[in-house]
Amino acid sequence: MPDTADTPPPAAATRAITHFLSAVHHALDLPAPVRRKDQLPYLKLLDERARLARAGIGRLISNPHADALDYTSEGDHLWHVLADLPPDTYRHDPAEQLLPDARSQDGAQNPPSWTRACTVLIKDLEQFPGIPLPSASRVAAEQGTR
């Protein structure tokens, strides 16, 4: 019997997982607010989108027999639900930078909420065997170097 850890997933499964993860990425990829007063609408929208993504992840993780069709269905569902959400109403700029008033008291820039959300998401997905993912610490390190 071949070792399943060394066997790459079939192409259909890889495409399905990629489709689902691209929907999750889209859910969490919001431009940062420009003004401090725009942080609350941004965080509310990000929270709603993160809950939708986590719900899909939870459904997949809880199903030990999830296959490519399940991943594709969850990805499609997430894309459709995100399309039905109202557009963001906070001000943001294309550079995705907060103005200096969003810095902490010691002057250090706080990491974006989506970076923390992605780290939590990767930790959740690490519980599901068979999905090749970067470690949460690697993602955090890469985010720090950008």
C-alpha cells in the first residue's frame, strides 16, 4: 500500500481546494481603512466575512469524507454569499495603509486584521490532513517582511 503522505492529490482535488481557498482569500482580503473612524465599519465587515469563511472551513473539516465536489461546492457557496453582501462603505486607499493615528502608543504599526485572520485560518486548516499549507508562523514571518 503506497504512503499517502508522499502521494500528491489528484489534479481535480487540487483545483477544488484552490477554488475554495481563493474564495476564503477573497473573503479576508479587504483594503485597510484610511481613517481611524473607518476602522469600525472595516472590522465589522471583516468579521462577517471571516465568519462566513470559517463556517465553510468548519463544514469541510467536520466531514471526514469531503471530496473535490464538497470543496468546489463550499467555494461556490462562499463566492455567492460574498457577492450578496453590501459593498464596503468605509474609506480606503489603494496602498492599504492606515494613517499615522492608527499606530500604537509606542509608534509601532499594528499588523492588519486580515493577517491575523489568515493566521487563524491556517491554524484551523492545519487540523485537516491532506491539505498542503504553509505554517502559520511562516505566513506571519512573510507578512512581516513585506
